[in-house]
Amino acid sequence: MRFLLFSFAALAAALPYTTEDCYGEATNETTKYGAAHYNLYVATYAGWVSSQRFPAMTTQGMNLTSNITACGVSPSWLAVDNDNSIIYCVDENQPSANSSSLNALQKKYDGSIVAHSSVKLPFAAPVHATPFGYPKTFHLALAHYTGYVSVVTPGGPAANNLSLYQSFNLTGGPHGPNPARQADGPHPHQTLLDPTGQYIIVPDLGADLLRLFYWNKNATTVKLQELSTTPVFPAGGGPRHGRFWMPPGWKTGDDVYLFLASELSSAITTFRIGYPHGVGLTIQQLSTITDMGNTPIPSNTTYASEIKTSHDGKFLLVSYRGDQSFNTTTGPSDSIATWKIGAKGALEFVQLAPVGGSYPRSFSITGDDKYVAVGLQKSGKVVVLERDTVTGKLGQQKASMDGYGEVSCVTWDA
């Protein structure tokens, strides 16, 4: 388990201001000052989930709008449902079955959050949740690091009655060659909904696989089905998180591309995703990048964590934990790499940038692509970096918030 001593007093003292200035996000709410505000949500392994509001004016500080302990003892992932003003929070608590949970937090008009509903899960260590089933219904698919995939239904858009709906036991399946991280079998790490909304790909860190699931939108009831597995080469990479990318002019039925970050090798792998004749889905591995642009990956010390595309679809960003590629005034800093996305998913290196601390487990890009919030797990803080929307490069640190404990997830509410 990953816990640090943490107090609300320390958080409250540290968070209502920034070291330099504040910045904005994606919901672009208009304030009485005439500036846009943006809401950031932060989960920590210390048991807290907080909301921050950032005015887009350099003379203003940020505001802590709420800080709650309504997501169990080890919140690990946040999924925002803006349509229904709900934030789903996964509690990774690992000791045994029925110790972890999925929790619905209600988002208020000012961006603050309050406890709403919760369900205990029979499988330990959920690390990711993705909504699916639109427009027929609404479900969440969860990846459990212990070797399960589960499906939870919220009981309606208001999430008043969370309950377990389906589960898939992947334990006892194949495993990769890494003795320290893969010998005990499958470790699903993400549930990734494809652009058609009918397929879910699950990167399996323990088995070096992409697992494919499907739901039939024409069926009377929504049921997830496990279809197939696709190996990820070379073995031992440990697939962690992926991101779909649609070429300009994409329409339903056209090929899309999947960028995959593998935790153990820190490789970035590109796949072509096809929809032959509009029926089924094919996965073809195209290429693999095994460095951080113009920098070799430090062996056995660097672990890729999060991967995102900019909202304009022009750039790919990947964070690395433990590489310590930069020395800053506050100590060693890990990195985020940026690539420009070209035709057929080709990647052109743009930049390797410091994140201002250690272990960027999670990051999130504002809806206007102007800022990146980075959750630094080992530094126990969140930093905000400015971003050039034309070049894709990350720039100066615009905010730094301490006192979190181990940060597990950050997300903007758009």
C-alpha cells in the first residue's frame, strides 16, 4: 500500500495560493472578474480527494473549494461525468476482496464535491474506471490490478444506487517474463473505450496483452463480452495505459490509431485499429519507440505512467517516473515527453520537459490545451505547467501545490 502521513490543516495551509500565479482550464466559466475559471480534481493515496478552482488571471491565487475523505483509504482514479455532475472515484485498497470500492461524488455548481453514493467491490485493487453504454444506458468498466475486470451500474444518471453488474476473472492466465512484476499473472491496468463507443481495450501489464471487450448497442440489455487478446511485443514491456487518436476527417468505420505506454520498458507502441466492413475490430502493431525522444531511457529506473493526446489532436504526451533527466532548484525532476502526430500515427519528437518533481504518475491537459496539471506522487504535490498550443512545448511552472501526500490522479473537469 502507498500511504503518507497527511493532515487537512497542512493541505489547507498549502493549497489556497500558488508559487507564481494561477491559470485556467477547460470549462471556461465566467467569473465576476470577467476571467475564466477552471476546476481541477486531485486524488491521493493519503485518502483525500480535493477540488481546486483556478482563475485565469496572474494576480489571483487558486482556491481550495473542497477536500473530502469519501473515496475509501486509497483513491487511485477519477472519472468525470459532466453531463450528470458526478465524479467517480476508485478506491484501490488492496488487502482483500470487499476492501476496495467505487464511489460517486457529486459536483456542485462551484466545482466543489460532496459524498454521494458508494459500492464495495468483491475484487481488490481497482486502478481505472471508464464509463460506457451510451446512449442506451450507463455503466462503468473497471480494471483491477489483481486480475479482474468488473462492471458497475450506477442505477441511473444520478448514480443513486451503485451495484456490481458483471465481472471477468483473468487470474491464472498467461504472464510476461519479468520476474518481479509479471510472474504472478495478469494485471489489467486500464479500461479504454474506443471511438465508436462499443469496444473496450484493456492493457494487461502482467500478461503483455491487449484484451478486447465488446458490448452490443442493439441488444435489449447491455452486457460486456470478452472477445480476444492481442500480444504486445517485445515481451516484458508491461502495457499500462493507451490513448486513441483519430486522423483529421475521421468518420465512423475509418481506421484509428492507438498509442500505448508500457510501464516496465517505457516504450511507446503505435497500433492501427481497423473496423473491417463495419463489423468487428482488428489490432495491428505498427512501431515502437524505445527512447525518450533524443534521450535514452535509464534502464531499470524509469517507468512510463500516463499518456494523453492534446485536445486538438496534434500532439502526444507521455510522462516518465524515475528518469530524473533534469536538475532544478528544488532537486531532481522527472519528465514529460511530447511528440507531434503525423499521417497514419507517425510520431515526431518535439520536447523532453521537466515536471518539477518526482514520479509524475498522472497528468491532465486543459480543454483549451493551454496548461498541464501534473500529479507528482513521490513529491506529494501538483504542479501546473503552461503549454504552447502551436509548438506543443511545455513551458514555465505556473503553480505548485504542496501537502497532498502521494498524488495518484489529477483531472480537469472537461
